Amino acid sequence: MKFLKWLILFILFMAFVYSLSGGPTYTKTVVVLALVAWVTFSTIISRHKKSKSPGGLRGSVLQGIWVLEKHFRFDPVLRKYEVVSVEPKKNYFEFKGSNFRSGDFDEDRRQLPAEFSPFSVIGDNLVIETEFFKRANWKWSVKGTQLELIGEMAEPKDSKSQFIFYKKNWY
């Protein structure tokens, strides 16, 4: 489907270039209108797909694979977050449609098998339907290119962790 979209866009672009190089006015008008229609159609379809994601348009930014970059644990005695060591490019969270999974990468940066679970987004709360993630209240935000998750456990009291992820950008 993506190939077909790009092929049609390429053909429209080539027709546009041809019409600018001296074609009749009618051809120029038709090509420009076709390009405008294509861009409008693509934008509407994209927004419609994103609105079907958990959390709607706002929650659609979660879609994809996020790699753990930093982990902080809250120390209730010192009343501040402390750094927890993280192995680079090892752990990931994946949001795919309304499913979530958490796992590791192997040494070749391929995802190791992990089970999907349903998730939902309610404002800035992330609800993940697994036993481990149900034990905490999860807040999420995307700042620039980073996903920030803050998990606050009910027991023990004041047990909080903060996770910083970046969107996977290698293939």
C-alpha cells in the first residue's frame, strides 16, 4: 500500500514538472488540483488512523519501538531521584495498535520474543494490562523525541521510578 501511494505521488509530481515545462494551462490546472487533492486525502487518512490509536491523536505518538536510555529510582529518604545503571540499547517498550510489549534486544539489535498485552491511554495515564504494570500508576509524556514514563507503586509507599526512552532509530 505504501509503495502504491509513493508511486502515485511520483507520477503526479512528474506530471506537475511536465506541466510547468510548457504544457497547456488546462494540464497545469488539473495537475495542481490533483496534487492538492492527494495531499488533502493523505492528511485526512493519516489523522483518521491516528485518531483510532489508544489516546486518540495525542496517544498516537506512543506507537512504535522505544529504547530505554535512562532509569531513575526515587529515594524517599533523600527525597530525590537517583540514577540506576542501564545497559545501552538493551531494553525496549513497543506500542503497536492497542497492544504493548516490553522486552530485550539481542546482540544484533533484534527484538527477542515477548508477549503483547492490551494497553489504553487516559489523558496522561497509561494503563497496561499485565500483572507487573498494573501494580503501579503510570504517567507518560513525550518531550521532543523522548518518552518519559513515571511509575508510582501503591506498595511500598513512595516507591517511584522514572524511565526515559528514545524512539528506535536503527534498522
